[in-house]
Amino acid sequence: MKKTVLKKKDNLWVLFNGSEYCVGLTKEAQGELGKITFASLPKEGKSLKQGDGLLEVEAEKAVNEFSSPLSGVVSSVNEKIADNVDVLNDEDELNAWILSFKDVDADEFDKL
């Protein structure tokens, strides 16, 4: 059985799927921002500390920067965003995933 844990912090959701920590925008963030028109993402392989700038989005209602909810290394980035930023406006917030982390301290995740 795959262990899946979903937590939310600062309008981001973090899903632990048993191996990696996937991060995305919550419905609340989507609602506050309005339609997202541009997103600036970190590159794969980048190390981030909790609280570092993770993502900047431009949208109808605001430009917003999101801080990293975890410390870790970016292991993958949602390629669909580069092709069509509308994926971040998806009704299903799990489709609005941004990136995944590896090398995360599980204690840090537990404290979210």
C-alpha cells in the first residue's frame, strides 16, 4: 500500500507519495490569484531551504511569490506548465502540481 500524506502550508499543498514530496497550488491560492498567466519555476536539481523563494506567479488579481514549504532538492518540474500555464488553473488541484522534492527531512514535513 502506497503511503500518501497531504499537507497544506501558505496556499501550497505538499503530497508525500512514499518517495518524493510533490508541491502544488491549493484551490484557495487559485481563487485568490484568479487566472494564472505566467509562472517562474526553479530548475531541476536546485537545492532549496524551507522559506526560500520557490515560485513566482503572475495572475489576473496579483503577482505572488510562494516560499518553499520544505528544504530539499528539486527532483522534477511539471513540464506541462512551460507549454501551457493554464495547468495551474486546473479545477483538480492535484493536477496543478508544480514540482517534486527529494532529499527532504521527514521531520520537517511532519511539522508542516
